[in-house]
Amino acid sequence: MSEVAVILGPKSPASETRMRECQAVADRLGVLDLRFVDSELPEGQLLDALKDAIAIMPAGARSFTPQMIEKLPKLRLIQTFSAGTDYLDKTMLAEAGVDVSNNGGANAVAVSEHAIALMFAVNRKLEQQIESVKAGTWMAGVTGDRTDFHTLVGKRVGIIGLGRIGSRVAKRLAGWECELVYYDVIEHDADYVAATGARRIELDELLSTSDIITLHVPLDRITRHMISDRELGLMKDTAVLINTCRGPVVDEAALINALGSKQIFAAGLDVTEIEPVEMGNPLLNMPNVVLTPHLATRAIESEYNAAEYAITNVSRLAKGERPEWIVPPV
């Protein structure tokens, strides 16, 4: 008999598409009884529908209480379709014998491309150029001295986190004639690092010498506000900060002050501390900020990868194997 795995989400066209794509992978692998459960069911009905599942795949951010987990004795894995798992209480789940796995880099290419797009957009004020044309003012609406516009040639790009996304940023910038440096708390394999073309340096040196600093770390208790007043104070006044990971990795109040006082040159952000961004947020009206709506992952290839990777990983569990991409309860 096949093991039960559940996609848990609201009834919607998007959920139907997710289920259809995942079912195709499950049918090919042939070891899962894949089911969809409406996340908006009353708790009693919800728990009854989940009781046989060895794995739950939340379609969207979904938390679980200890009381819920206690009533799901077969559950061994929460498998996310996303890279981020910060919305899950991994310590509580680990204590209950439930692992959490992320998407294994399903959206790594899309996010790395978006990070580089933000680097380019900030350095060339691309947002202003587009808006000026649309407003009928041609180039008159593009502000700043000519020294505000830059290419990426010769710039030192500091990558914080050389994981699946950060490594792809490095590889894609290899042909842009940049100098690539990185910092990571993880000691990566020498061959892995060599393939990226990046050189490891300490964090403070990266912050104080890089022209562009791009963040690619998970959000946890260690990385929350890892970029704050001290770190921003180390950066050059010509530095650009790129954040496509999670908003709270950066102390937003400190960033706003640094941008407003021209302590750093600019920022390209796909994420904010509060999302959707509040309309009173000063970042929205800063000419040295390019802001996108947490859609760096948005690419059809990411969706296909997420279905493939998630179902394949849950299938490992169903076959008695250890799942991959388990996120430690930090």
C-alpha cells in the first residue's frame, strides 16, 4: 500500500494547478497516495483528513501547533515548496520527530537572476527610466548626476551566503567582469567554491570593501537583523545593498536611515520586514531604492521544479530513505 502524502492549502485555481503538477510526478514515481486537503476546514475535520499522512506539503505559509502534531502520529516530514521555512516552528517539530525540508533550490535560478536584475536596475536607475518614458517626460524624469550611473565591470560583489542561490549569483556574474567575494558560516567544499569563482573573506571585510552586497541567507534567530546599524556603518558610501531572501534579515529602520543620510548609495529589495509593504513606508518614495513585491521566485520553471523536487523528496521518505534538504532547527 502506498504511503499517504498531503498537499495542504486553500481551494483555489492555483492549488488545483499545484496538485495536478505534483500528481504527475507522483504517478511517475509510483510510491505515494497523494491527496489534497483544504486548509480552511474546521480543525477537527482537518486533523481527520491528515491523520494518515507521513508528509504534509503546505501550499503557502502554514504553521502547526504542538496540539495538532500530537494528533498526527504518522507524520514524519513537513515538505515546503518554498526555500524559506521561517514560518515553521522547527524546534517543536524536531522534538516531535518531524523533519522540515525546503525546496532544494527549486527557485534558485529565478532568485539569482532577480538579484542580478536588481543590481543592474539600481546602478542604472532603470525604474526611473521606465517611469519617465511612461509619464511622457522621456529622459527629463531621470534624476541624478552622471556619477550616479554605473556598470558592473570592475565592481566587487560581496555575496553573503554561498548556498544554492548565492552560488548561482556568482556563476552568472562570472562573465560580467566583476570581482566576486563571499562570506558564509558554512564551510563549503573546495570544488563547490571553485566552481563559483568567488573568494572567501571575513564578513566585516566584505561589508567594508564591496561595491555591491547581496544577501542569500535563511531567516532564523541568528540572521534576523544581521544587517543593522553596525554593518551598514561599515559599508562604503557608494555601496549598494541587494536583498532577495527575507525582509527581517535587514533592520529596515537602520536601512532607511542609512539610505536617507546617504551613508550607503542605494538598495534593491524584493522583500520588506512587513509584507505587503505598508504604504507609509519611506522606502516607497526613496529615489535610491528599487523595490519589487517578493516575486523573485516567479518563473514557471520554479513551479515545475518545486513540484518535482517536493514529490521526489517525499517519495524518498515513503521508500524508507532519509529525505534531503532538511533544515536544522536553528
